Amino acid sequence: MAGPRNPAERVALGFVPASVSAEIKRLRGDAPVSVPIESERPEDGAILIAAITSCTTTANPQLMAGAGLLARNARQRGLTVPWWVKTSLSPGSRPTAGYLADSGLQADLDALGFHVTGFGCMTCIGNSGELDDRVNACVKEYGLLGAAVLSGNRNFEGRVHPSVKLAYLASPALVVAYALAGTVRRNLEREPITVGRNDTPVFLADIWPTQQQIDDALAPVIGPKLFARADSDNHEGRILWDTVSTGVSSSLFAWSGKSTYLRRPPYLDGMKMDKPAAENIYGARVFLVVGDRVTTDHISPAGSISEDSVAGQYLRAHGVRRADFNQFNTRRGNHEVMIRGGFSNPGLVNELLAPQGIKGGYVRIQPEGEVLPVFDAAMRYDKRHVPLVVVAGKEYGAGSSRDWAAKATALLGIRSVIAENFERIHRNNLISMGIWPLEFTSGLTRRDLALDGSEELDILGLDCELKPTAGVTLVVRRGDGSSQAFQLIVKVDTQAALQSLRHGGVLPQTLRELEETTRRAGQSRMRSV
């Protein structure tokens, strides 16, 4: 397995319960909660979502057949899935659904609730849908700390579902096994999964399929005809796409001000065609101070949109029903939704507010000290024309390489991120959006800055002709009138990337270069005439 919060957290099967207990202790700090409902009781560690989901392991017929056979063996012993577990199957392709159906294994999966729900990104991107109302009541009223077990490749904090605090990655067969167990606190190496007919304990070894059984199940159903059949209707989508009307006579898309999915992005609003002069950053506020391994999901969540979030309030105000909120990744064409999601992950910890026990996407406005959601705070600073800086620890931007983690950062008015080190792809995305990635030198960390949020920051040396990995100076001006200077490096590897930063990002740079190319081509034609 891998979890409970990151794909890199590999844990042997027998040690899963210990990892669960450690995470529950971190989150709760006291004894686990038991919630009496009906005759069965979901406790901390109860599996609320069990999903065989695209796009990684579902491409492997051996693994998928193994899951189907485990489901068949479990049915034969009378095993069922507890009521609180939401099950689903989202194969990455139609051929996968085809050989499961042709082999009869889909019927066994269906019997345990693993019905086919679709063929795109599903649970690991936050498309699991709503939980049972009784489960939601447990989470809201009693603080139940539930888990997800899924066969995808992403389990970052808050990504799978807002109400699910722990998430583990597993093979498809293990997803089925854990769904039957109903909890991740059971040691499936030594303890029975559950009891079957006549109260007989059933162990994982009792229902785990052999390699020969897997091969026998696949042999009659895997072949060229399966893939040809799945490919036969691939052109239908393209035809439908070609018939979409732009609403205008030209090939340009007619942006609708009423759309909550597609809106004209503001990246080039107010842009001047002249390349801006190189400038230092003066009077910046410390927007957020965050720790190590802040992922792109912390920066720009991909999962479902909660009703009480700033993004949810925006959708409500625009007439969108709660059932139609969808998730952030689906509304990525609407910057108004995405910017409101920036740094809103409930698992994010702003260390400036942590002493007060405030978690999630909140910021203390300076100098008045009011605590606001990230979006509201950024808009307040924007009206004052105050630049913002994020200060971070190690591996800033780890995780999925999501462009919106950089886009949301830029639209919030953040001019620079200062970290101990960056994940490479996210660092490049920040550069593409005109955000300066700066790293501490000489073993310094965010703690050496001794920030409390009241400071103003100046970043000096950006107005010079810089070379890659050049040094700049951070001046921290404190509320008592004192100041302190720290050396940073511009974490940019090429001169071309520095040019993008000078332009304010790739988009304005591209537009200026296109304009210059057109101008030169026109002059050339004039000379030839």
C-alpha cells in the first residue's frame, strides 16, 4: 500500500494498521471515535470509499482479472461489503470493461458494488460523488476520520474527497479485499478480512486468486477483436466536437459571461506591448508560510468543491445547484472558480496561524490583523497594490504537475515563492507565469527569518542583468523598525527562463515576440516593394 497522504509513503501490508493509528493520532490527538448507527458501527479508519479507478493499474489485465476473481471467491464464501463503503469501478478504457464482461468477472464485481461508472479520471481526481447521508452525519457530527482505498496513483491530502482524511493506494484486488473488511485498521496479513457463512473467518489467503486462475480467465477474452470493437465508435466524439457552434461567424470562441465552466481568462489583461523594465520588489507582505512537501494539490485542489468554500459560494451566487458543483479539475476553464480554490486545501497549514489552531486556506491581513480566506485576503491586498510572497520549506510543489498551481498563484498576486527547494516542474510553471522562484542559501530555512506576518519584504537585485542562479538580497523589515538581510538565489537554470520572468511570463512574452515578428515581416515586405 501507499499512504495515508502521499504516493511515496510505501507501507507493507502488515504495517498498514500502525500507519493508520499514527495518522489518526496526528489528526485527532485523543481516543478514536465510535459512532453507534444501526447494528454496525463505522469507527476511525472505516473505509468510506473503495475504488478501482483509472488510469494506471486498470490498464493491466492481470491485475483487473485478479480483482474480479477475488470478488468471485468472496461471493462464494458469502462475503459482503459493509454499508458505509462506497464502491466503484472506473476502468481506463472500454477494452478493460469488455474483457471483464466477457469473462463473467464483471458480474462478480457488480455483486459487491463495483459497477462501471465511467472511463475517465474518477476517484483519484475527486470524482467519487457524494457519500451516504449517514456517513456524512458521522463525519460532521462526530468527526469520524474515514479512509479511502483506491487503485489510482494520487492520494494527496484532501484530493479524494473533502470528508475523507486518509487515503491509501493499492492494487485492484486489495481494493476489493479492503472494501470487504470495511476498515484499514485490520491487519490483512494475519487477521481475517471478515466472517462468511456460518460465521466462518475468511482470510486474504483464502480468496486470493492463483496465477493460473488469472491466466485461465483471460485466455478466452483477450484478443484483437476486443480492441477493434472498442475502437469502432471512437469517431463519434470527434463528429460531435466538430458540430459545436462558436456562436459567431469567425473561428474565434464567443465567451459567455454567464458560463460557470468557460470564461475568458485574464492573463493578458492590462498588458502593454513594451517589455517592462526590470524592477525589484518592494513592500511585499508575507502571504503564507508553509512547511515541507507542500504539493500542487495543497496549492490548487483538484477534488470536489465543498459548499462552504469560497469557490462553492461563488457557484451558489451564480445559480449552480450543490449537486452540480462538480470538482475543481472540471471547472479549470473558469478562472473565477480556480482562483478561489488557490491554497484552499483543508490540509494546508499556514504556520503564521498555526499557533491559534487555524488550519486550511486562511491569511492574517496586515496591518489590521483580520483573518480572511486566501482569496478574500489576496483581493484586499490587490486593491492596495501590495505584492505578496509565499515562504516555504523543502520540496515545494511536489505532486502532480498541475498548471493551475502556478496560475492560481499568479492570479492571487503572489510575485515570488521563497523555498528551501522546489519540485522541478512546478518551478518551471511558476517561471512561465512570471513568478520568481527564490531559494535559501547557506543552509538557511524559513525558520531563520523568524517571521510573524507583520513584516514587509524587499527583494533587491532583480533590477540587474541577471544570470541563471544569480544571487539576490531579501530584506526583512520588522514592525519594530529593525531590518535584516538574507541572501537568496534565483532558482532559474537558463537565460531563456530569465527572459520569460522579465516579460512577466510566457504568455506576454509570446504575444510580444509575435508582434515583433509581424512588424519585421511587414518592414521586409516594404523594402522588397
